[in-house]
Amino acid sequence: MSEQTRVAVSQQQMRQQHQYAQMVRTLLDQKLGPQRYYHIRTYGCQMNVNDSQKLAGYLEQMGYQQTGDETRADLIVFNTCCVRDSAERRIHGHIGQIKALYEQNPDLIVCVCGCMVQQEGAAQALQQRFPFVRVCFGTHNLYAFPQMIFQVLSGQKRARSIIDAPTVAEDVPVVRDGVCAYTTIMYGCDNFCSYCIVPYVRGRERSRDMAQILDELRALRDQGVHEVMLLGQNVDSYGKGIDGASFDKLLEQADQVGIDRIRFMTSHPKDISGRVLEVMANSRHICHQLHLPVQSGSDAILTAMNRRYSAQRYLQIVQQARALMPDIGLTTDIIVGFPGETEADFEQTLDLVRAARFDSAFTFKYSPRRGTKAAQMDNQISAQVKKERIVRLIALQDEITAGVHQQLVGTRQVVLAEGPAARSPGQYAGRIDRGVTVNFKSQTDVTGQLVPVEITQAKRNTVMGQICPQA
Ligand code: SF4
């Protein structure tokens, strides 16, 4: 039996879940009538956003409608993240606030799921602290959500289901929102970076079948979707354990589907191949955008992080990518204040940032996660030093980002409009191929359209543009 067969949720199990969804629908039609609402709060990364879209798919199968107002909801889901301690504390605070709603409506079904719950003992502790949380499940059994809702509606006080076995489930309904559709191509991570909790809560790497992914892409194309983001904790490991599958082959075939834009994240410098860069360069639809987390510019810190590449190797990949795609947009993640990071280590990170000239960087102060190796290291860095270093790093990156944006001024770009700009009334926001966000004025609603724009002005986080007259 192949690795993939062992982790796949069977078609029969999925049929059962769809039956549970129908049974919930019937029960609720009798109990609440046709008007019933759900509200989902999603924390963390795009993988969680995609998981929430699947939960929404199931809930709509059960006859719930979405509401942005949690006071109106009959069912509330917290889809949690545990990558940082501060995120966990914030989520606990938000769950605590729901108590008042539950006291007004004891039929309210409160569900908590995702990475935070998958940690050992977390679900039990959570339901002890917040007894009104009736449904709790981890990352591996999202597919069984209808069954858990059915259980609590049939009189069971609580449903709690945390399993250790990683799964791959197909045929989960999805409610997509926004202009970009997410397609998860692989789950989990085998890398065990010493600071990261993800392999413990998302399990070992497993990939979806290539034919299933391509079918999904064709369906999205037929629905008129212009942009798809292929998601995985480590997309370059896609295909491990599946004969003939690899990430470059998947990209090559995805390009043939004909969706206007395909992006992907997250890549790992240890695993990205030259072939992936070549496929990107030669493709018609794979965007010239690469999110390649570097984390540090110091080889000593990279070793302590268990990243398994050097700063020099990282810069070689950047050079290779730029030689093939001079217009590539490169973004990264950087952690400052990792245990043992000296001033000299940090200076090497600044040097790497100067050399790589990222379009933008997500910068983080190191935060220890219980259960990871780095949390036990005894050379932790003080909060004061972390703060001082992140301020310097952000100042440097801001200067570089301003320069990258300035170089775009005067160029013509195609923007996929994502909707009205959040802080600029009368303007629309969207992204160009390399991922930079552009704001521009439009008299008509252009959401979801590919719009030709000339870049007119560079700002710190965005650039401004104006729609080009049609040729
Ligand atoms: S590659 Fe490292 S940082 Fe990324 S999810 Fe895996 S363990 Fe975490």
C-alpha cells in the first residue's frame, strides 16, 4: 500500500459526511426553520483561510448562511493558529468574549478547531476553561465536521475529536470568497525547523493526487476564476511518495490549464529546484513572484534553526531566479532575536537583505513555542534587543521597498482588481504579476477584472496607478 493510500480519506467516509450534513439540515429545518447563520473567525495563514472556506462549504450544505455579525449567528467557528504565543493569547481572549452570547442563547454552537487545538492536551484544557465550547477538532479531521455537528445536535453534550493520523480528504465542499482562489496541493511539513510548531500540529508531508488538483484547476477556470494560489507548507516537496509527481511537473501542467495567473507558497530554499525556476520563466501563466523565507543571514543561526542551507546558497537561488526572470518579485520571512543571535549574526542578516533586495519582508521577533527545540535553548535574547533589531531591519527593508516601487513608476502593468481599496475611498486595489499592490481610480466596479494600469507614483506599501486608455 502506498503512503498516499494510507492517508487518503476513503470515498465511503466522505459519502458518510455528506449524509451527516443532510441529516443536520433536516434536523435544523425542523428546529430553527430555514433562517440560520454561521460566523467563522480565521486566524493565521492562507492554509487556515482555505480550511475555513471548506468549513463554510460544509455549513452551507447544512443549510446555514454566512453572517459577518457574530451576535446573529447560531454557530460560531474559531479556526485557530498557534505559530506565535501572542496569537494564542488573543484567540483565548476572543473565545472568552463569546460567553455572553452563549448566556443569551444556550443553543449557540461554538466550535474551535485548527492548529492550536491539535497541540497535545489543548482541546481538553480549552473545553475545561470554556465549557460553552461544544465542538473541538484538530487539523486532521476537518473532513468529519458534519458528523461532529450532528452529534451535538442529537443530544451529545460535546464533540471532541483530535486524531494523530494525517489525512488527505477530497470532495470537501468549498465556499470561495475574494478574487484569488486557494488550492491546497500538499499538507504538513517534514522539516522540523527548530522554532516551528507546524510539523507537530499539521503532521508529516502528504500530497494530493496531481489529477485531482488539475481537475480542480480546470473547474476553477470554467467558473471564470482569474487567479489561483497553490498552497502548501513546503510546496517544493510536492509529490513525495507519488510516482511521477513533482512540483515542477505540477506547475508545468497547471500552466496548461489556462487560468490567467497561478501563484504558489510557501517555498523552501533547501528544496526549491532550478527546474521550478525554469518552468516559471518559460510559462505563460505562472506569476513571476517567489516567496522564499530566508529567516536569517547568519549561517550559525541558520544551522541552529535547522534550515539546512547557507546564506550563500540562498543568494545563489536569488541570482538564478533573477537571471531567468529579471522582473521577479521576491518576498521573504525573517526572524530576529533567535536564541544565540549576536550583533554580528544580525548584521549578516542586514547584509543579506541589502544583497537580495526583497520587494517586501514579513519580519518577526522570535517567540518561543512550547514543544519546539528552540524554546529549550538557554541563550534566549532579551525583548529589548529583539525590539531594537526589528526596528533596524524594518527601516532597511522599507528603504529597499521604496526603491523597488520607485523603479515601477512609468511602467505599464496588468492589475487583477481585488476590490475597493481599504483606506482610499473611490479607489480600487489589486496586484500586478510580481505581487506588488497597486491602487488606482475607477468610475466603474472593476473587481475581478484584469485592468491595464500605468504606475504613476510609489508609496511605502503600495504604488499608485491610472487605468491606461484602451489601445
Ligand atoms: S519549513 Fe520549517 S518553518 Fe516552514 S512549516 Fe516546515 S518546519 Fe515550519
